[in-house]
Amino acid sequence: MNAHDHNSPALPSGRELRRWVRAHTVRTRSRWALLGDIYDAVLAAAVLGAMAAPYLRHLGTGSPASGPGLAAMDPAWATLLLVLMLTRLILDPLRRLGPLFLRPHEATWWLAMPGERRGLLDPVARAETAFAVAVGGATGLVLAVMAGSNLAVAAGLMLLGGSGGGLLLLGLLRAQLGGAAARGTRAAVLVAALAALAAGVGGLPFPRREGAPLLAALGVFMGLASVLWWRRLWPRLADMPDAPLLDAAARSLGAQVSLLSLDTRALGRLLAAPARRPSRSSRLPLARFARRLPRELNPLLGVAQADWLLLWRQPRRGLQLAAGLVIAMFPLVSTGIGVVGTAVLHLAGAWVAVLAVAEPARRAWFDGGADDSWPARPVLVRCGHLLVPAMAMTSWTAVAVLARLFASGRSPATVGEAWTVLGLVVAAGCGWAGAALRSGFRPTPDFSLGLVASPVGSLPPGAVEMLVNGPDAAALAGLPTGLLAAGAPLTPRLLLAQLAASAVVITWGILTGRRMRG
């Protein structure tokens, strides 16, 4: 279908086509049922907000002047930094889904019909923009509640957040219309994250009682920019080609199926952006170093070299490691988390980082041909997949653990304590690498069996297994360092516990879902 066919006045418009389908489709639910769903959602949000508001306000309490660097950040700036980093991470999946898309049956029936396409896509674009504005406004409200801001500042933050959410969605829409990656939108989010980091480290106070006029002016300016941008993009909806819409429809259907089957590994594979193409040949330092080792160990470093190239060509994995580090270090800037919350945030941040370095293992599970082609035993190849995650997670653990020890005044005072910390960091990093292998190579459960009765209703037999495989190993490997972050003393017993836990998790990861060859 060409652009002339889309704009032909003799053909029905997309809006008329939608109106005709609604008029000739049997309604399975009344409008009152839809209003009831909206009422239930608003009521649930209000109740949860009222329950979470005191805890969020408690999280926002801290003593920003208690330490240097990141430890001196205001908790509100740290939260804003984390929100912006997570926003940057979800931009790629949103771009993979469109963001403008039609449901599979709509794409199958409507795209093949002649007529003007602008009215067909306009309701979807407006609904997605409104949702982005609502999410941005809710984020601003959460920041205001956490910081303890007054009503005027809270309104300004909501206006600024809503306008920012609308601009981000329009940036993704512009990239989709141009058939390009949203580099400008991603760069804008990274610049905002760096600005939040600079403001927090520099000691700039977060707006709580002052700054409402400035926030409101920025929000109005960004809102007007969103409206003008939308008016420029709206005419281009008529020229949207079929291929991106069909691709987005197929990918959204696959993501829905993966979500319903609780297959988070397949969901991540569908939504993850492809690795960037290399601009020049790699020097392969690990492969060159492997020549100096015995011939039996050459495949070990060859596998590690391939894993390193894969992660290096996915820059978002480094940002994901940094986001996990911010989560783990958040208790340094907030005094309202508590001991249990500190350990939980440490484990949650570590799991976010583990998911980043588990990408090579996930790729190897989906396509085992590369691993089977190495002239080595499967166990040795699996150990090769352990090297790069171990190096990355050891560095991550060193920053997280040392920052916690120095901020709490428990820095190693003797040579023996320094060696204990070093052994603890290396063992924990290797243990989390084993958790990455278990997460990437975990076998798919058998969903063909009957449903299992539970207190929360009938569940498929592999539901718990699908959700637990991976986090269980990470929790076991990170328990000693989590206790250390929560305030446990640094003793040789803690090191022994970490060594034992890491040994179990590494063995667990190497043996999980292993393909045996004859």
C-alpha cells in the first residue's frame, strides 16, 4: 500500500474503519464494567499509595553530610538517579515494541485494507502518550512524597515528570517513524542522570519547600514542546509502513505469550536490542594469551573472549551493572531503611547486576551450536562461560562492599582483615558468576502436566520453578556479603561461609542444564 492509497479521499479513513468495527462487533462487556475496572484500579492505587506514603517518607530521611562522595547524596537525588537509569534501560525494550503498535488481529485485518492510516494509528498514539504522561506524573509524586516536599513543589514535580514522560514517548515515536534507533532520546536520559548525579554529589539541595515556580515553568515549557512536537509528528502517521507495525505486533504477541508462560528468559530475548555491529576488528587479547597456556586450556579463554565481545557490544549491560550498584548502595544515603532492608537492597542490586552478565549464558542456551563446536569437554566450556561474569561481579562486589565498609567506619585495620575482605570479594564475585550460569542455562519446566492447587488458586507446575531458578542461587551466594552490608562483623567465619556458599553455587551453575555429548 503506498502513500497515495493512504490519503485517497474516496477510501474510508482509519477512524471510520475503527468506528465500523466497533459498531459491528458483539460487545462482551458493558461500559459499566469498564468503569468498574477503572474504579477498582483507582481505589487500589489510592489504598496502596496511602500505605506506602509513610514508608517512602521514611526512606527519604538521611544525613547527607555524613560521608564523602556518593555517601553525601540526598536520598531524593539518589532515587531520581536510579529512576533515570532504569528509564534508560527500558527505552530499548519500548523501542523494540514500537512504541506504536497494533494488536495481532488488528494488524492482520486492518493493515491490508486500503484507506487513510492516520486515523487508524492516532488513537493508539494518543493513548500511549497519555499513559506515559501519567507514569511520569506518578513518578514525580513518588519523589515528592519521598522528599517530603510541600504541595506546590509536589505539583511542580508531577508536571515536570508528566511532561518528561510525554517527551520520551514522542522521541521513541519519532525514531519509529524514521526507522532509526532512538539515540537522541537515550542520550537525553543519560544527560539527565549525570545531572542528577552531579547535583547529589555536589550537595545541591533537593527542592522541598522552594523551587515550585521553576519546576512549574520547566514543566509548562516541556509540555508545550511536547504539544508542538506531536503536531509535527501527527501528519507522518499516514506514511507509517507495514513492516515495522507487523514486526511490532509479532514481537508484542511473543512477549505476551512469554509473560503468560512465565518464561522471563524468552521475554528478555524478545525485548533486548541486538548487539551493535563492530566498527573494526578486535585484537582478541584473551585468545592471544591462550596461546601461552597448555593446549587443553585454549578453549577456556576462547569462550571467555567470545563472552567479552558480546557484552562489550551491548553498552546497556554496563549501565545495568551501574543501576544494580546504585540499588545496593542506596542504604548509604538513607537512614530509614533498617538492617533487613539493607540486606535486601544489597541482594536486589546484585541480582540486577547478575542478570546483566548472564547474557552470554542465555545466548548459549538458546543456540548451543557454538559451545558444541569447541574441541573440549562440556564442563570445560561451561567453566569458560564463568570467567567473564566472575571478573565483572568481582569488581562490582569490591565497589559495593568497600563503600559500605568505609562509610560505616569498619575499614580493614590489619593485614589479616584486608586479606579477609579480598577473599570475601573474590569468592562472592565467583559465586554470583555461578548464579549467572544457573540463570542462563536453567532448563525449561514441563508445563504439560496438570495444574497444581494452591491457596492463591490453580498454578501451572513449573511456575515456581521458572521464577525461582536463578534468584535462589544468587541469594545463597550473596547471603554472607548481605549480612556484612547489614552490619555483621568481618570475621574469618564469614569468609568461610562465603567460600562454602560460592563453591556450592558455582557447582550448581556448571551442572545446571548441561548438555552432555557422547
